[in-house]
Amino acid sequence: MVETVKLIGAFGSGFTHRAEAALRLKGVPYELILEDLGNKSELLLQHNPVHKLVPVLLHGDRAVCESLVILEYVDEAFDGPPLLPTDPYERSEARFWAQFIDQKAHWLGVFEEIGGVAPLLTDEEYPSLCQWAKRYVAEEAVKQCLPKREELVAMYSAFKEMLQAMATSHK
Ligand SMILES: N[C@@H](CCC(=O)N[C@@H](CS)C(=O)NCC(=O)O)C(=O)O
């Protein structure tokens, strides 16, 4: 029996994107269930009682939490092109950069724009990482589940305004 794959996530969440991109790169069909993080569902709370965060991968009746853990689970549980290298050292490097980058490739530019700060990830300082980021966002499977930059800017700008309003009202 083929077990269904569902991903509990949230729009604009880089961690959700990471899990979704893993499923797409691996060629695993899945259903995306979008959470309202201001009003978390029973489904999310039941399957991630420890952190209560998205993403959560549901594979049949099993739940996998934490985006990097999901990524490795997807790589090991399903057939398809490998996501991580086979060589242990190269795997450790991939894990190191996965932790470091945490989807900054696409999201960092958005935060720079909203925060009005100078670019944090520059070609001069991180040439290999910038090259990788460009290749990553150009990948067809990734493009299909990458939120549009304008939508991320709109969402995080609204979030920033909400935080500013809260800070002002607490003065
Ligand atoms: N370390 C976690 C981080 C997940 C995370 O921070 N998820 C955010 C959305 S991007 C969330 O669920 N936020 C809801 C909350 O903080 O209550 C992972 O890699 O999966």
C-alpha cells in the first residue's frame, strides 16, 4: 500500500520551503496543508507537541518534525535522486551549510530589503555560497514551490509593522 504524504506548513516559511523542495527534488507527490500560525490546528499540535512548529511531514500515520530531519527522512525513505552526497565528509559539509544557510538564499534578500540593510551575503565574502544560492533558485523543482519575492516582502513588511505597533503601544 502506498502511504500518503502530507506536509503541514505555512506560507512564507523558509523551513516549510526546505521540506517542500526536498519532496519535489525527490519526486514525491504530497499534499500541502497550510497552517494559520496565529491559530494552530489540532493536527499540528497533535503531531508536533514538543515545538508546535511547522513544517511537519506526515507519512502514513507517522510524523516527522524539524525541517533538516524531514530533509534526511525524505532522502532515506523514498526512491529518487539523492539529496545528500554519499561520501561522509561531503555529507557533513552539506549538513553544515544547510544549518548555516537556513534558506537565506531567497529569504535573506527579503529581510535585507525590509530592514533597509546592506547585503549580508555578498559574492566577495561568500562566493561559493552565492553561486550555490543562484543555482538553487534556478532549479525547476525548487521554483515550483518558491514563494514569490513580492509576496514574501508584503508578508514580512506587514509583520514588521505589527511588531512596531506592538512596541509603540508598550512604551
Ligand atoms: N527548527 C525548526 C524551525 C521551524 C520554525 O521556526 N517554524 C516557524 C515558521 S517559519 C513556526 O512554525 N512558527 C510558529 C511559532 O513560532 O509559533 C525547523 O527547522 O523546522
